[in-house]
Amino acid sequence: MGNFNLNDIEQVMTFYLIFNFVIFACLIYIIISLILRIFLKKNKKNDKENKDNKKNKSSKNKRKKKDIIDLFWTEEKDSKGRTIFKRAFLIVLIIFTSYYIFNSYNFIMANIDIVKKVLKIE
């Protein structure tokens, strides 16, 4: 695989499988993070009240790393419409990506003989 050749179906299928695996892993991460965010929201409210009482000035300087769920799921204090739009956009992205994954599964099953050659399964 020194040179990239679009005429070699095995090479194209290898990149296609890698690409689909990465997309599928990202989709699983986002869905699990979203589910945990929704179900653990009740516990966070009680924990926040307890932690607010114990905070000191040094903890205000610490920065929390934000992930994709923080970007799309956090509530905007300024407007509810923006929050609803961001959440709806995230759900549309998840649905679109799921649709792509299911279509790629059908494509892979239709070309299973090439996939077996690529994965060296006999």
C-alpha cells in the first residue's frame, strides 16, 4: 500500500472500514455521554449545592475541560431558544450519523467478499 490507488477496491474498502469504525466509535461516545448527562443530572444538582458551600477562592481559577456534550447540551442563561436549537442540532447530528452507519452496514454486507479479503478472513 505504498501508493493510493482508487482503482484498487481492496484499498478503498480498507479506508472505508477505518473511516466507518472511527465514526461509529465517536457516535457511541456521544450517545453514552448524553445518556449519562441526562440521567445523572438529578445527582449533580444536589452535589453542586454541597460543593458550593465548600469552595474557596483557589478553585475558581481551575478550568474544566469541555467536551462535545458540554458544547451542545449546556443551558444558555441568555436564551432558551438557543439552548433548544443547540440540543435539536445535536439530536439531528446523531440521527444523521446513525443513518449513515446503518447504510454503510448494508453496503458492507453487500460487499462481504471484498471485506473478507481486506480483513483476511477465509
